Amino acid sequence: MKAQPPHRPFPAAPPPEPLPSPVERFRRTEDPEWHWLEERDDDRVQAFLEAANEESQAWMAPLGSLIERLYHGHLARRELAVHGLRTALDHYTYWSETAADADYPVWWRHPNGQPTQASVFLDLQARATPDHYLELGDMALSPDERWLAWTEDTSGDERFSLYLKALPEGEPRLLLEEIGPELVWAEDNVTLLFTRYDATQRPDSIWRLPLGEGEPGEPVLILREDDPEFWLGLGKTRSRQWLVLESASKDTSECYLLPALAPQQPPRCFRPRQKGVEYGLEHRPGYFYVVHNRNAPHFRLDVTGEHDFTAEWQPLIGHRDDTTLEYVEAFDWGLAITERDHHEAQVRIRVVELDADHAARRDERLPLPESPCSVMFGDVPHFDSRRLRLREESFVMPARWLEYDLDSGERQLLKSQPVHGSLQPADLCCERIWARAHDGERIPVSVVMRADLAGHPLPTLLYGYGAYGEVLDPWFSVARLELLARGVAFAVAHVRGGGDRGEPWYLAGKLEHKENSFRDFLAARNALVEKGFSDGERIAAYGASAGGLLVGASLNLAPEAFCAAVLDVPFVDVLRTMENPDLPLTTAEYTEWGNPHEPDARKRIRAYSPLDNLSPQPYPALFLQGSWHDSRVPYWEPAKLYARLTEMGTARGPILLRTDMTAGHGGASGRFKAWHDNARQDAFVLWALGLADKEP
């Protein structure tokens, strides 16, 4: 008797369906590209999406028990009752608590030093309704801590409503609708700043709302941005002396200042915008600190006087070829600095104490728990605080929060993420390897697996993003343990277009260099096989949003490289979307992808846009996910990809589409529904890797 192969990529073909597929039923011969799906008000669009959901659900039915085991296995590994860190402001101490059976947190506070006097001041769980969407946009306390303002989105389309309540027990009042998420209080305790959208959902204006004793007046326009490539944002310096209004595109910025105690004054421009120059401001009394890339592509830090914005900036930290300066946090004692090493793709934090002449009394790099890892600042509201909060994690180290005492050097553990179950972080190992790209560049690739399986080629899930300069620093995932326990390796391709190796890494993967991202992703995949980490026949890919573009374009280049792929709210109709300036985000994205109304840019985008480069190739099995209320990547992008690939009929496995009809770009807002959605996705991955019957 002939031995059976150890892995069967796909199950036997199911019996014929009694009804034609949704693609056959809804096909329009006059519209082979399925552009009619963009007509949101056409009842047939929802009917098509619901039919595709039913098809996907029917296909997933045999995996139902696996989905439930993954979901409940995840719950069993996680601490479901979550208590946030306590943060003391001037008068009260604040924290959040999420009950073990709750989707959303409840926010508490007590008078400083009186923990027995705790009371709830915002209960998101009570505001939520079952099976509907709720997202908190921003939450802002007045400086005297008497008023709470917040914004919330109840559909997923990122259009927010503004609420106000008197603390502690006032009733929430709806003040405004259809605004942006951001809020900032002026230091007069009666003026609230917020943003509004234009027709393309671009935050194009900043307004102040006078509240008096909670009674709102008419909003007053402070600043309007007419350039469609620029968005407006809000902030306040930690010194609490200045409100900062920022107008920024993807490569240019401009800041305006308002005295925090006198928000009625007209805003003053700190430095007029200059094409290609980005800058941000931090403040200490008498001085502004400017992080900028003027004649410094990796950014530098300068200082200038507080009241003479036109004075020449004086250098503090110069430009470096091997380091990108990312962020600066100002305190009364000096600066806390985040920077990134280009060679090792590792973020680091520096503490620089300054004297009156800006000479460094102390310049210290904080130690890392391991490398590669993530480290970032936590919330430290007080300008004079000499205790910094840090968050650290890696692919094998759950998140932990520490307090670092600048005077004693002591690191106190405040909280760590618990992990339950038999597979513990100590049972895992992580390695950083380097792939060689098509042009010789070294591409960092992170891979995590069970330590007892290291040294063997494993079925692998390869994750990528590679856009906007976003960094994929290591992160721990409890849900990921369900895959690792079943023998899957999880890998991350830190491709160009992201920010993993600093600003040069971003610039080398955007605009005319965008194809580097796709080639890097494939190089990462090949390096995992060549170095013995991955089974070349069992590699699945995952990409969300711009990561969906990365994976989609990579599949067009090498469909045989993967046995399956998950594309979550994928940006795959790049050319058509970028040609429509009436869609949200489009004009602001010209400096990321290019303006297709320029012939050279259109040609470049056309050459890689996934939907524009489909051909009768042996595509792998695909699970496509979209959201009906997504304002960033419209539902029709994954729907068109599903329809056209299904019509093509050359895929090696199923092409599935699932559209969440109640969510936005980030998927479900409630954590239990989000975790269940993740379990469904992981079940598809395990099936494709031949591990659907594998238990931990």
C-alpha cells in the first residue's frame, strides 16, 4: 500500500453547490472589473456581500470546532480582567478596569492619597450596545479636573460625536457630531479645541468651543488648511504653557502656537512650511526644541528662544548617518529622546539632563532587556517628574511596564502581562536573520517559534506591512500562542517602506522605490527557507491595509511562493483609488504613492497595483476581509479582488471574502468579537498549513 504524504494542502473538493456562486449570480458582463460594487446605495451591493459572507461561512463550517478551540484556547491563556496603571494628576488618580466578561473598560478615579474614595467617571461598557460598534476617539480632562470631554464613533466610519459631563456624577451631554477624534483643553478650563472634516474626511479645520460652566457657546474657527494634502492635528506641551496646532502632509509640516492660558489669541506660525521639511516642537520655559530634517534626512535637534521664533536655531544633537532621531519628550530637567539604530533596526531611549546653558550634565542610554525588543515611553503627565514610565516587550517577552527613577537608577516593575497555560514565554525562542534583497540590501527578518522545534523547517506565517515609515518593532501576542503551540513559526519581514531601520528605510520603499517593498518581502520568504526555518511548501502570508498591498503585489510577482494568504482590509485597488480625489485619504497620500494625474507616477502605480496586475496564475488560497464602514480602504477593494480572482478560476485553493457589515477599518471594536474574528482567521491559516487537526 502506498504511503500517504504527511501533508495534504487542500481537502477533497466539496459536493456541488445547489446554487451558483455569488460571482456567477451577480456578474455583469458590461462591467468585467466589478466597479459597480462602488455603488454603496445599490441594494445589489449588500446582497452580493451577504452572499459572499454566506459562501465563506459555509466553507468555514467544517472548521467550526477548530475556530472555537482557538478562541477558547486564547481566552484560557489570557488574563481577562484587566487593571490599568494608576496615574496621578494634580487632584485625582486615574485608571481603567475591564471586567473579565466585558468588551470595554470602565474608567475610575479617586482623590490623590484617598484610594477608598474611588468612583467611576466614564463607563464605556455601559455605553456600548451588543453587536454594535463603539470606539473611543479621545478623552480629555479639564486642567482643574472638573470636566470630562470625549469623542466616540458608533459606526466605524471614524466620524465622531463630542460629549461633555461634569465630574463626578454629571449626565453626559452630546455637544457636536461629525467631528474629528482629537480634543485638547486650554488651561483656562473653559475652552475646548477640536477638529472638523472636509468633504473627503480630511481634518481641515481647528475650532475652539467656549464652555463657560459647561454651557457651550458657538464654535469659533481658529485655523483652516486649504491644501488637500495637509491634515490638521492638536497638542499641548507637557509644560502646559502652549497649545500646538500642526498642519502636516506625509513629508512637510508647519506648526502654529497658542498660549494655553489665552486661547482667544490668534495662532502664531512657528516656521512657515518648506516642501520636504518636517518639524515638531517641545517646550521648556524660555525655549523651544525643534526636531527637524532640514538638511538632515535622519533628523536633528535644535533649540531656539521661546519668544523670538525667527532667531537662528542652535544645534543640540546633530545629524548622524547611522541613527534616526524619532521623538523628544521635554521635562523641566531636560529631554528624553527616542532614536533608532539603522544597522541593527533597534530603538533606544536616551536621557539627557541639561543645565542653564544647554550643556548636558548627563547623557545616558537606558539599558535594553534584550535585542531585538520594543521600548517606549509611558504616560508621564507632570513636567517636573523624575520618574519615567517605560513599556518593554518582545516576540518572546510579554509587555511589562516599569518606572525608572532618574536619581537612584532603580527600575521598578509596575505591571506585567500574565500568560496562562502550558506554553509559556520561556518555551519560545526568537531569532533575527538577514535576507539579501534583489539589489543586495540586507533585510531584517524576525522569526519566533517553540524552542523545542528550533532547527527544523516549520510551517510559517509571514507578516508584512512596509509603508508610511511605520515600524514593526517586536510585540508579544497571546493569540499567536495558539499557532506557535501547534508548531507554526511566526515571522515578520521588516521591508523597506517601513521605519524599522530609520528614515532611510522608509524613503527607500516609497514613491519610485515602492517595488523594493515587494521584492524585500519575497526575499524574506526565501531566506526563511534557505536558512532552514521554514518549510517552503507551507508558508502563508498576512497583510492588512497597506500590508494587503504588500502581500497582494507579492502574490502577483510570485504566486507559487505561498500556500495561502490572508488579506485584511487590503489596499489593492491602488490606481483607481488614487485617481479619485473625492475619497478619504487620497490627496493626503500623494506623497506616499504618487499623484496618478502625473504620467510618470501613474505608470509606476499601474505597474504594481494588485488589481491592475492580475493574470491567470496559480494563486494560493485566499481569505479576504473587508468592513462596510471602512473609510480608509473601502469594502469594494477586497470585494473586487474576490470577484475577479474567482472569475479567473486559476487559484490553487478557495478564494473567500468576508465583509463585516458593522465595523470600520480596525475591525470589530468589542474585544471578544475581535478575538473570535482572529480565531477564524487563524483556523484558515492552520488549514492551509495542513495543521487543522493538530492540537497543542
